[in-house]
Amino acid sequence: MSIRGISTINANQRPLIVVDGFPYEESDKQFSSFIDWISNVNPNDIESVTVLKDASAASIWGARSGNGVIVITTKKGKYNQRTKAQLNTNITIGQKPDLFYVPSMPASDLLDYEIMQFNKGFYDAAINNNLTYPVVSQATEILEKRRTGLISASDSSHFINALKRNDLRNDINRFMKQKSINQQYALNISGGSSSYSYYASVGYDKNLESSKGNEFSRASFRFDNTFKPIKGLDINAFVSYVQSSNESNSTSVQGSPYLRLADDEGNSLSIPYGYSQRYIDTAQYPALLDWRYRPIEELKNSQFTIDRHDIRLGGNVKYSVLNGLSAEAKFQYQRTFTNNETFYNPSSYFTRNLINRYMSISRNDGRTIIYAVPKGGIKDRSGSEFTNWNFRFQLNYSKRWQQHDLVTIAGIETRESLVKGTGADRIYGYDSNTGTIASQINYDSIYALRPFGSGTGRVPVGSNRGTQEVTNRFISYYANVAYTFESKYILSASARMDGSNFFGIKANQRITPLWSGGVAWNISKENFYTSQLLPYLKARFTYGYNGNMRNDATAYPTIRYAGNDFYNGATFTQVESPGNPQLKWERIRMINYGVDFASRNDRVSGSLEYYIKKGIDLLGPILMDPTTGFTSFTGNRASFNGRGIDLTLNSINVKRKTFWTSNFLLSYNTDKVTQYEEAGNETSNKSVYFSGLVIGKPLDALYNYRWAGLDPTTGDPRVYVADTISSYVVANTSAAPSDLTYSGPQNPVWFGSLRNSFTFSNIRLSFNIIFKLGYYFPRSSISYESLLTTYSSGGHEDYLLRWQKPGDELMTNVPSLPAALNTTRDLVYHTSDILVEKADHIRLQDIRLGYDLNKNNIKGLPFQNIQVYAYASNIGILWRANRYNIDPDYSIYGSIPNPRTITFGINMSF
């Protein structure tokens, strides 16, 4: 998610989330996406959401507002309000993921390919490898048995033909996927007297995800109350607690598309995994445990659990000192505990494989079995603890006299965050029923691993047994003033100084001033303005600087304890970063022009904004002398210019018994790099262009080789180098940046939505259409590097369109199958403009239908209001520019669009 495009290259690109006046901190790396991050806030507790886009955001949030600010205000009770309660419950059902969306090679074609490669001896090295016994495909095993006379030719053909009728996706869909079911329950109660108000809520979510064995649950509680013990004094206190649990299993199926996971009776089958079948079949049983991998059974054999507890408490005290002058102090404390636990039960493949690899026979008698990894379950544990506190003291002053209005604030804010993390600790022989574990494990001895020839090793103790502790401190001073004359002319200004403990050593680089100024003119209040078309018209202008940050950038050299030496066990450290005493904040300059307007009776209203954005001192790696032990350091190395338009239109189309309104949003954003210090000479390094960072082009520029067709004799890909048709070898070794072509930006230049809402009596209907225009994406195609492996999981369906004989180059642009693995050949093909497609599309995003009942139209109703609703989301694309039926939001090979969902819910107020 971005607001007004990209504002940074290597720093945090997420907008700042503010909840009730304080930043909602990202407590740990478990929040892998923006949606995961904000999902820790109960949506039923939200009163309003405001998006701050221009430089005015800096007046409060300064060096963290460069990506925009999303301000969330939660619900609160009101003074002199009777007790009110609201109950909301809903269930969301999602379709199974469309596994057939990925353009995969059919099973029969992959089998024909494998037979051809087998006859050429392509798999012989793997088949004859008696050291590591690498896994080979099921078809290769069948063909090898035929070649060695273990089965007949007719049996071989029978088995191969049976495989051709399979499609692994059908079994995955049947045994490993399910319709997702998400349940949500929320209850809140609020009210107040003349001197006291309160708001309390509880919520519970239970989600069964589309992958079997994966589920999520969340329980939340919030209590907010405000006291007015004496006139002019308001005291607020709140507590919020969220407990969430995310459970998943490690089962994955990566194999040939002709595999089966179960037989006709539904019994679980094993698939090739880890080692060749001939090794597994001849392993020494029962000393060794069953070494087969059965994906269906693995669904219940392992479990990953992320358990998170988040508590926030705080409050504020506001006192009116004099008429128009008040003082306010706000405080918030946040603490989050995250426990990660992975349990592999004794039947899991992970456990059996590890036990088998470390199993040995005593040298003393040649009979005693030694299990260096003891039998039983294996549990990995790790955790993190996040602590954050914020304090703000603010003075507020407002005064109105004659035709003048003055509003000012000034304050100081401090905050500190501390992250403590512990590495994974492993327990062997764990019994989940009794809680007992194995003891006397020899972690010091070095064992020969099975299969013999695959190396040696100590019994693993966990991925990282160390700890991590990071402390960040910030201090800010800010002020804001707004002056209004005759309710027509408005002047505003703000200033903020931000400092932290991880920027430059020099004091003037630790503290960064950010400011903004603005003017507004309510033209419609002028005597000369008599427009009947737009009776309300207001113009505004703001100019100022916002900031951005990257927590891992520091002025000082940093080290970490890297663990113990493999041979002598001694503890050693590593230098993580050389530091940079000249480090500065990233700054975003924003100039904003805006017009707000409305017709009579607000039949048409909206706003139009034009903005100019400039990113300054953007962070990234800069080349340094490699003899120092580092090739680069983090510094301020880049700048960019951007501009855009935001248009909002609201209309009341029909204002009768049937009510029809429309809301139209349109955004235009473009940018270009103006400065970029690359580790190397960018004028001769084409890899810089492939990274998308080229001076004069957008931050997300897509550069490609210019396609010159296929070689008519070999089917090799060709591109233009120095305006000459050249081979992929020449392109890789001799092509200069000038030989590449700019295909376009990879993010939408135009984005918009149109929501229409209808009301007829008690029925409400709305639907939302969104569109994205003006951008491009590289289409996926066959990767021979992936296909030409010992055990291929298949390939792209473009394989069927490949060049096979002279003349095919007139009908296809898919290169021929190479005789041997050639990564350069693949690279040139995949980075050529023949695969570039327009990403423009229009999508029907959602439809909502509701029915309202209240006491005004049904007397005796036990509720104030009740609404029953249905909501459908991710409905589908109405139009797309590409002719391959690709969803541009899911264009990466292997990605699958979000399934359609439908929600049924009821909302009651009483």
C-alpha cells in the first residue's frame, strides 16, 4: 500500500499508522505485510480513518510522515449519553484457490520431455550417484527399471500412460485445500453521565484458511473511560489487549504434475522426496525409520504456531488553565510478546529424516544401533518481546476576537522502543502428552551422515541460539499555528524537530527540522462571488517537508555475537555495519495545490489537488574500499522528483424515495530519479538499469533488451546490441545500457474507483469498480533452467510453443529447448521486451446488499436498529489490456489471485 506513490527506495515504504494520537509500532518481523500489521487493531473499534497526504502531516508526525499518515480514531463514550450496545457478527466464506490459474505444462507433455531426456542420458549422473542419492522423478524411476530389466516394456508403457492421466492439482485441491471460513464476533457498550463516559468492547475472530491445517484466531478487549472531576479537567485512561494465534503446517507439495497424493480409495501415497526411491527402498529397516514422504499425512504431523499478546495502556490529562489556554499530557505504553513454536511429531518426515541421517551402528560390536538424534518429537522455540512507550506534553491556545480566529499548539514528544529477540532453541525427544524430553544428547561429536557420502555434522541445536536487543529513542519538538480572518482567509504554519539515537554523530545531523506552511481562501464568502453553479469554492496551498527513516541505519559501527566456532566452540563476533557519521534523515518536499467545491444542496461536491514531490537524501548502499572488509555502507545517495493529481467527486444522482449516490476517486502519480550513486559506473553497468533506478526515469522503471526474434537455425533468443541483431552471448557480455529499451513504469500511473450506492426503502445496495492504468509487467514464460534439473516440478505451458525446427521462428518467440543448462540464455529471454505486457485493467471489487429495520418503521422492535447484509469481494476483472488472461496483480509465475469471498452478517444496536 502506498499514498501518492513511492517516497523512498531502501527505507520503510509503509505509511505511518497512528491510533488515537500515537504511532502504532511494528512490534516484530512477523508482520510480513501491511494488512498483517493493521489487523492487530479490532476493526469494530474504529470510529474514523483519515489519510494525511500533504506536508501538513509533518506538523504532527515529522520524520515518519514521508510515506503518508493513516490516522485511526477509535470509538469512545460521550458525556450525557444513555447506555448503548452494538453487536456485529458475520461469517465470510471463500472459494478454494484457483490452482489452474498458473500456466503449467500438462503432465503428458512433461512425461514426453522426461522420456526424451532419459534416452539422451540426461539423468544418468543422478541415477548413478551412490553418494548422495539425489531424488529423481517417478517417471525416471520407471524408465530406469525398464532399462535394467526389472520391469517389462509393456509394464513401463502401462505405468507411464497411467501417469499421463494424472494432474497433481486435482489431488492438492481435494486433499490439501478447502474453502476458507472466517468468523467474526464483536460487542461494544458505551455511555456516560455529565462527568463520566465509557466505552468497552470485546471481539473474537476465528479463521480457517484455504490450506488445510492453517488457522488464525484473535481475541480482543478494550476499555476506555473519561472523567471530569472538576470543571475544566478531563482525565482519560484506556487499556487494550489483543491475543492472536496463527497456526500452520509445513506441508508442501513440489513435484511433477503427474504425481498422485492418494490412491482410488483415498489412501495416502508417498511421492519422490529427499532421496532417490532406490535408496529409500534399500535402506536398513527397521533400524532406520520409514523414509517415505506422504504429503497428506504430513498435514497432521507438524505445526507452526505464532502466539502473540499485545497490550496497550495509557491516557491523557487535559486542563483548561485560562480561557482559551489548555495543557495536555498524553502517555501510552505498549508491550508485545511473540512466541514462535514449531512441533514435529515422531511421525513427521522432518523427524524421521533427521533421526535416520544421524543413525549409526556401534563400531564396538557392529550391532548396537546408536540414535544420535533420539526418537520422539522435535520442538523448536523462539520468541521476541517488544516494549514501546510514548509521552507527549502539549499546550493548546485558541482565541476569537472580532473577525479573527487563532488556534495554536506546541509540544514535546519522546518515545523509546526496545526489541528483544531470542534465537530458536531445539528440544529433542519431546512427548506432547507428558511434556518430557530427551537428555544426554551429544552435541559435540561429529557424525557421518546418511546417505554416506553426504557429509558430516553435529546434532543441530537450533537455527540461532543467540539473542538480539535493539533500542531506538526519539525526541521531537513541534508547533502549529492557524490564523483565520473573516472566515475567508486562512494562514497556517507548522514546525517540528526530530532527533534519534541512530543518526549522525554531529548534533546538527541528529536533529532534523521539518516544517510546512499553507494558505487557504474561501472564495465563496467573497461578495463578488455569486456563482449559482458552485456556491461553495475554496482554494488552498501548502508547502513543506516530511521525513522518512530506516531503523537499521546507524552512524556507529555495530557488531553482533555470531555464535560459536564449529571446531573449537569459541564465541566470535562479526561487524554488521561500518556505520556512517554523515547519515541524515530522508526528506520529502511536498507542494500541494487544492480546490474544494460543492454545488447547491451538495448535489455535486469534491476536491481537486495537484502536488509536486521531491525526495532528498534517500538512503541506500554506497560503494566503499573493499579492503575495509565491506563493499558498501548505508548513506544518503539518491533523490527523485514526482508529481500527481488527486480528484474526489461525490454526487447525489437521485434524491427521492429511491436514493442514488456516486463516489469517484482518481489519482495520477509519476516520478523520476534525479540522483543515484551506484556501486559502480552506471553509464556502463546495465544491471543498474535492470534494478529500475535510472536517472531521468521512474523509481520503478522497467528496462529490457530489444527483442530481435529467434535464431532461424538454432531457435536461440536474439536481441539488438548496437542496433545489430545479436546472440544472447553477445548481449550478456557486450550490451551497454544504451542497448536497453525503457518499457514503462511497473506501478500504476492512474488509479481510481467508482462506488455507486442505492437506497430504496430499507434496502441498501452498493458496488465498487476500481481501475489501474498506465503501467507494465513482465509476463512469465518457460524457464529452461528450472526444467533442466534432475527432478523437475514441471514448467511453463509456453514449452508447447517452443521453436523446434527452422521456420518456427516465424510463428513463435519461445526459444528452443537447449541441449544443456544455460542460465544466460534464459536471462536474456526473460529480460527482453517480447514478454512485456500492459497491466491496465478494470475490476469489479465488491458488492454489498443490506436490509435495515429500526423502531421508526417497526414498532415493538426489541432493538434500536438491525441490519442484515451480504458482501461479495474479489469478484473479478471486467477488462484487461493483456491478451493472456493474466491478472496483473498476480503476474509472477506461481502466484494465485485472492479467491472470491462472500460475507453474511448482522449488525444490531440496542
